[in-house]
Amino acid sequence: MSLRANIDHLSAAQGIVAVSVVTADQPILSRGLAEWSPVLDASVALMAKTTESSIRLVIGTHTVVVQTEGAETVAVVLPTGHAVAKSLRRMIRRMSRKVRAPLVAAEPHVAPTTPAASPVAGPIAPAASQSQSKMDIGAVLNQPSPTWG
């Protein structure tokens, strides 16, 4: 019953609008937009009338994917043509096999409050108008250029 345990991971995937997991002995577990719940329930009922392990339904600008893994059936709504559709069946299969760690919300990136340190110009740093390849080693080191004789 890993799909029930991993429903938050499925619903957090980019592009997923709503997810519903159904098992025979437990109540329906749903995440995402609640207005899709009746559609997901009807999609699972349609799946039960077939012998297929996976079906796709296109409803306007959205696609519903219904897939059975073991004793669990999962129904997922996503925008038609979204990139997650390519890997959705594999993602569901993997999530059904192993319980993942609890989903932790990502912390927003905060810019540092202190200004970044400016680079220190030393005797080896080239001037802004000079390129490294055109610098004279002797001039940088304040020594006369070596003569090779």
C-alpha cells in the first residue's frame, strides 16, 4: 500500500493537479484540487469495467491517467501535453513499491543580507581593461622581463 503512503509525493510532482488513491478496504484518499474528485471517482469506476492496467482520458485541456498497481488504483489529473506525462506511469510504479520518507516542504531561498565581499586586487590581478593573455609577467610581478638568450 505504498501509493497511499506516497500520495503527497505524487501530488507534489510538477504539473499534477489532483491525485486519488483507491483500495477495496479503505476510504478514498485524495490530494489536489477538490473539484476533480468526482471526475477521478468516475474514472476509477470506468477503469473497474475494463481489464486494462492503465487508461487515459482526455477531458478538455486536462488528461486523467488511471493505473492499477497491486491492490491499489491511482487516478491522476494533469494538463494535457505536460512533460510529467512521459514519466508518470513509471513514477506511479516506483511509488507503489517503496514507501518514501515524509515529504518536507522546500524552504524558500533567501538572499544573503550582507553584501558580497569585493575581490581584493593584488599584484597579480590584471586591470579591468587587460586580458590575462596580454599581460606581461614581468610587469605584474614588478620585475624586469626575463631575457632568454
